[in-house]
Amino acid sequence: MKLKSKPSSRMKKRYLLLEGKKEDAERAIIDYIGVLGYTQANPIFVGHKGEKLILSIDRKKINNVRAAFELYGRIKVLGVSGTIKGLD
């Protein structure tokens, strides 16, 4: 028997369209938010569009992650959306 989870227990995510390298994005989050903040934000690299990366983040931590990218300087946030198709 397969266990089902309620829709309310599902993690709500936001998707960021980034310009930069994956390693720089990970380093920025860890340096400015810390390891605990990194795990709470739960960043997952979903894919890429040419030179641009798509990053999935927990919606409660989106402001912290965007601030980390602004302070780091090598990562530029091009857009934020609730769906991947919304990043076009």
C-alpha cells in the first residue's frame, strides 16, 4: 500500500533564474546564510536554459537567498516565479 501525503504538507517552492555558475551559487548561499540556512532553503538545481540556471528554493527563504546572491556579486537573479514555465 502506498502512503499518500496531504497537499498541505508539500513543500512550496519558488524558482529562480540565475546568471552565473552553479558552484558560485552554492558558495554564496553557504557563505552568507550558513549550513543551517542552506538546508532550510533546500536549494535544488532543476535545470538550465543555455548559460542560465534554474534553482528551486523554499518560498519562506527566498529573500535570504536573494540577499546572499546580491552580497556575493557573481550571481545575478534574472527572475523569480512559482512555476518553471513562468520564467520564460
